Amino acid sequence: MRSLDVIEKDFAKKSVPAFDVGDTVDVFVKIIEGDKEREQIFSGTVIGKKHAGLSETFTVRRIVQGEGVERIFPVHSPRVVKIVVKTKGRVRRAKLTYLRDRVGRAQKVEVRDQGSRTTPAKAEEKKPEPPKVETPAAPAAPAEKK
């Protein structure tokens, strides 16, 4: 253990939600304007994470009025009030910098299916067919009375 770890432990946040690259998150940031404080929400897709420990950062990208806006947040910063994960993304890269070149729907990240890794595929499952019930034929016309 480094000697700095003892000091850094006091400044680290106790609870940080688990999120990965590709997730859509809401980052609540403390904004100070004059003598007033307020929270501002920055919502977007996490396109990268860096470092570890107290210096851990993540980059969030969103589109505002047709322009791409990226912001880098330190995870343990006191200005980051909370991080809320809205959706989990299914990606196969550690950095999603290729999203900078994409426009429109091509920027969408596929949403991860929560139970897909533990349950078998739906196509392989076959439901049993209900048993066939035969209805009796209609009775013959009643005999005529003589």
C-alpha cells in the first residue's frame, strides 16, 4: 500500500454506482453562481473511462442543438453530486471515440438485455402444445313421429 492511499481514502466517495462505457447516465453537477448553488443535470453516453482510485475520470458525450458536447468528470469530485445510470449499453470497445464521426441514429448504442447471458435463447425453447380435444359430432336429426 502506498503512503498516499491512506490520505486519498479520506477524500474518496463512499458509494459510486457501477457504470461502464456505453451506458447512458445522468450526472448531477453542483453549479455555483454568485452566492447561490444549484444542481445541473448533464445527460449523455459514457464514451470513456480513465485511471483508477481518486484520479478516476469518465467522459460523457451528448448532442445539444446539433453540436456534440463532451465533458470529462472526475468520479470523486465534490462537484459531482451523484451519477444515475439510465440504461446499460452493449458495446465491444473500451473507448467509443468513433461516435464523434457518427450522425443521427448511427450514434445510438444498443441497449444491453439484462437477462440474456443466463437464460437460453427464446428460439430454442419450445412450448408444449395443448392437447387436442375432439368435439362429438352433432346428433342426427330427431326421428319423425308417426
